[in-house]
Amino acid sequence: MFEFQQYIAFLIGLTIMTMGFWLMIFLINFVFYWVTGAVKELVKEKKAKKES
């Protein structure tokens, strides 16, 4: 039915796709965290500038 090489190739492909998926999720979350922190700092600076 299937040879051992096909099975290994399938597992390697599945592993690479899974790693890519989780890396994409991590990078998206990192970018959202970065943007949220930048916006918070910008609002904080504007508020401090307005008060002074």
C-alpha cells in the first residue's frame, strides 16, 4: 500500500506545516502585543502633554 519513504515524507511535511502554523500564530500575537503597547504609550504621552 504505502512505502516507508512515503510515510516519512508525509510525517515530515505534516511537521513542517504544523510548525509554520504555530509560528504564524506566535508572530501574529507578538505583533498585536507590540501595537497595543505602542498605542498605550502614545495615549499616555498625549495625556501627560495635555496635563502639563
